[in-house]
Amino acid sequence: MKSPVYAHSLPGQPPDKWQPLDEHLKAVAEMAREFAAEFNSGDWAYNAGWLHDLGKAADAFQAYLLRENGLDDSEYDGVGRGRVNHSSAGAAIASEKLGLPGRLLAYLAAGHHAGLPDWHSADTGWAALSARLPEGRENLASIRSYAEELLHKLQLLSRPPPAIKHSEDYHLWIRMLFSCLVDADFLNTEAVMQPEQVGQRSGFLRISELKEAFDRHMLEMTKTAPETPVNTVRREILDACRAAATQSPGLFSLTVPTGGGKTLSSMAFALRHALKHGKRRVIYVIPYTSIIEQTAGIFARIFGAENVIEHHSNLAPQRETQRSRLATENWDAPIIVTTNVQFFESLYAAKSSRCRKLHNVINSVVILDEAQLLPPKLLTPCVDALNQLARNYGMTMVLCTATQPALPNLDKPTEIIPPSANLYQRLRRVDYRLPVLSDMMPVTWEDLAAKLREYDQVLCVVNTRRDCYDLFRLMPEETIHLSALMCGKHRSAVIRLIRWRLKKGLSTRVISTQLVEAGVDIDFPVVYRALAGLDSITQAAGRCNREGKLNAKGLMGQTHVFVPPKPAPRGLLLKGENTTRELFALSGFDPQQPEACTHYFDLFYSKVNDTGSRFRDWLVRDVNPNLFFQFRTAAAEFKLIDDQAQRPVIVRRGKSIKLLTQLRFAGPTREIMRQLQRYTVNLSTPMVDAMLADGRLEEVDAKKAQGIIAQSNLKLYDDKVGLDVFKEHLPIEDLVQ
């Protein structure tokens, strides 16, 4: 074998300036070991680091480096010029020489670029580990002596750490090891190839400094806040969170009525808890991108925008710096604000880019905002992951909501607010007007519109975008429409307008879908809510008399629950509605008591046929004795949003018109697509197909942008309702560019 051998070349530099393979393997092994020491698995990650790029020692890879740099590769005469696979050799020798533990390391080595593989080839063909190992053994033939020498550098593997006791513990442990390997590989490669970026991954404030900034903000805020009953209760909640922060790490719940100040109080808990127990970061997990900007904005004002890393699909490029972009790759920052999709899908991911951040979740405080919105069809794997993170990886989790779900099989959390606080009675700001369910007569949209016109300020929340559209069309001209048919940029502007009008005391009638319910900070004297799950009704009521201003006048906010003209769509929404019907039929049922939601979720989850038990078949069933996993299959199935049922459509509004032109000519660059995410609307796949067929939508005509769908003309997007997919008649001339 020729020597020396290299891991990475440097453009424009001679080979003696390139990174030697031994140097890269050693650096990755040591860094991965340091990362994995957090969960007592340093030796496993260390060995994976030595093995992952073993195949680069092959003549084929060395010739590839020379060719890519325009250098003479004649010393490797006879070496093929096809695809160079450098991941399978390390997997093969681990499996061959280290027995069953070597198979575990083989998953890591084989997947460090392409992603964790399945074992069986039924669904993923030649990408499966069982198919890759024979290929790896062939690749070993030419580097056998190098590989045998490398084996002497491996550590003697201990048994898996004591926390990994059961079959169900292994799949997340392997992902954590994979995360350590992948992040170490990326970081070392970056240090060689892009050394200027290394310094941009640091400079964040320490947890102690963040806590000082937070305490200063809260002191000033409490000084200037008016002495109202609501603010008195908010201060008590804040004090309770600070007191509970001294307790041992684990699972906590923070059950507080809407408007009780959960966002800031939970952060107070997180920072004090992190400082006392040496936690490395705070991760704030939010269900919807529609409210993440609001929360991230609050934290940015307190801590400085440079210390708050947002990681979500709707992030505006102007709010992204090079340092924040780098931090989203591996979450190596003290405060992360992200979504349920990013957090939970990463825990079941196979791709190296998605898994890379996982080891930085270890020994952190995670606040799960609006915990009731965990997807019922993935409840079992979500709860399993939460239990494992708290038991085995030093994570403290706070389930934060006004409507605390009774999550099946979740280890019992410690409630932060004592029952003696009596919050739900003291923060009672709303009277419910419930429908008479004995006759179950639905209202018509016309009758409902007439009732809503009687109020100067009123919010009406309905179950579907079509319902929102139909009711809005019956309302006076100045009424405001709010739904997911509006792109993120448009929705944010409308929510700001609503807040401004309410603050000025102007007439404000809003027809909205349920996107307004989770965390959107608005305050109406009257709210109407279509019959739905009790959690949705309670959250809608949280937008009513939120600040308790009516209480000071001896009044209460009014939340009216009505039966809409048609039931909720079949599936989980209808199960939620039917569960609420059962509860409303009970004598003396009070939806404002905290135990009401517990009762609701017990009933609701009993109606869900499948909560994700199939993931055990892919990730648990065949662990003993074979260590067979279907990582890639499980990752493909673990989707909080069904991307097969829906497709994103780019609308033509404002800046997106220019961006679409750039997309056609430049293709989907990261910057262009990042900006266009603020101008997308998700539509059902059948609706997209129908609108493509009749010309209302088009596929962007760019070779590199295949599959990207856009609105075909300006007139289809309405300033009031967004993408007007329900418009019955569009003149033929409007369908032609």
C-alpha cells in the first residue's frame, strides 16, 4: 500500500499539506470519546471514531483525492474511477473481529455519511447493513495490513453502560453514539477544510450570565407591572418555579391556566435548575412555527438575539447569522428554541445531519411547551424517548401546559405548582356558555355570523380552513381572517395587526382556525369556539379576558361553545369532538377544573387505535440476541407532519415573486429556499394535484428545482384569506401567465 494516506485534501495545496488519515481518525476518536463520556460510553464512541473512515486508506480513495485536485494519479494504475465507498470497510472489520459488539459499531461506521442503515434489506435494498458488509469485506482486501494495525489502537470495550438495561434502551443509545461520531467527524473536517468557521462556534454567554440577565429583566418587569389579581398569581407561579428548580433532575410538569405566565416562569425554572445541577443548555420546544417567533422574540430581548438559537423551518434569513447557522447544526449553544418536529423527529432520525445534534440534548433542561399537542399516533415512541432521556441521559424535562395530558406510560412527573395554589379558581376569568347537547342542533353559518356581528371585539375559532373561509365570507368587510391558507409572513403581520387593534380599543372581529389557540398572546372579551376536543376549547378560552381586565369591572369574559354546521373531519379531530360530547353530558361537569383535562385525555387516548406501537417491531423486537434494527424504516415512518398527505406550495406575495424568478435561474440554493419558507402554504396532495391540472398551480421550471410547486399567478393569493383555494370560479384569462 502506498504511503502516506490522506483523509482530506486541501484545494490548491500540495499533498504534504493535506490531512493524514491517521491524524483524522485519532482526532475524531478522541473528540467522540469526550462527547460520549457524558453518558458513560466513551470507549464505544472512541472505537467508532477509529473505524469510521478506514476505507479511505484504499488506493481507490487516494486516487480519487489526486484526481479531484488535478494531480497525477498514475501511481494508482488500474484503480477504478467509479463510486468510492469508504464507509463499509470499517463496518466489515468491526463485525468480523469484534463479534456482536462489532455489529453495533458497524451501524455507526457504515452510516456516518449515508445515515444509520436498516439491518434487513426488504425496504432499503443495498443500503441495508446486511448488504453492505460483504461489500466492505471486499474493500478490506487491499488494506488488510492497515486495518489490522488500526485494530491495536482500539480500546477494550466495556459492556453497555448500566442505564442500558433493556431491549428498548438500545436504539436511542446507538443514535447517541452515532451523534457523537458524526459531530466529531464534521467538526474535525471543518477545522481542516474551513478553519475560519471554528471561532464562530463560540462566544455565547454562560448559563450563569444568562440567569443574571433574566433576573434583571424579571425584577424590572415585576416592578412596573400593575397590581392586578392576575399579576399577583403570575408572581406566585414564578416563585414556585424558582423554588422547584432546586429539586433533583427528572420529569416535571407545570400546569398553569392560560395567561399565567408559563413562558417566563418555565425559563426561570430552567436557568436556576441548570445552574444548580450543571446542565449545559436550555431547549425550548414549541408545537407550531406560527408562535415560535413570538417566544424567540421574548427571549432575544432578554438575553440578546446572539444568544438565542432558533431552529425551525420558518426562520427568516435576516435573523440568521453565520454563528447561529452553525449552532443549528449541532445545538452547541446555551439556549435553543425549536419545534416539536425538529426535536422528536431527530430522536428517531437516521440521517447524519438530523442525528448530529442529539448528544447535545444530554444533560440539558428541555421545556416542552403545550405538551398536550404531542401527536396521538406517535404517542408511544414519543413517551418512550422522554422516559429514556430523563432516566439515562441526564435530561430534565418540563411538560408545560394549561391542559396537562395524561400521557400513557410516562414516568410520573413532579408537579411544580402545589394544589394549595388553587390557580384555576383564582385565575377564573371566563364564563363558559355550553351548547345544549340533548338536541345537538348545529347552528348555521348565517346565524352564527349574525351573532358575531353583535360584538365589537370577538374571536371565533373553527375546526377547518374551509369553515374559516365560509364563515368569514358572511362577515362585515373589516373582519379579519386567520388561517394556514396564509403564508407565515402574512400570518405574522395579521397577528401583529390584531394585537394593535385590540390595544387601541378598535373594533376587531376575527375568524380563525385553531392555529390561534397555542400560545398566541391576544386578549378578547368574547370568544366563540366550534365544538372540538376539550383541550382546544380550553386553549381558545385562554384568548378570552386573558389579562383579567374585565374582572376589575366585576365582569367575566364569555366563551361560547357552539355546534358547527358539520362535524369535525374524520379521524383524531372527530374523536376529540366525540370525547368532549361525552364529558359535556356528565352532570356537573366543569371544563375549568384541572382534572377535567386529565379525564378528557384518559378518554381520548382510549379511543386512539394506534399510538405508534409498530416502532417496537423496527427498533426493539430483534435486539436480543441479534442487534437487528430497522433504523431507516423507523425514521421514514416517524413524521409528525405527514409529508405524503400534504405538499408545500410557494405563494406569490411580496418578495417571493422576485425569489421565484431567482429560483428558476439559480436553482434551490440554501438562501433562496430559506427565504421562500416564509411564503409557503401546505395543501393536501389531492388538492395540489387538482390545482396543477387546472393551471392554478405550476411546477417550477428549473432542472434543479423539480418537485417545487408554486402559485401560477398573482390573483390567486388574496390579501384577506391567503391562497384562495376555495374560489369557485377563476376566469380563464387569469389562469394564463
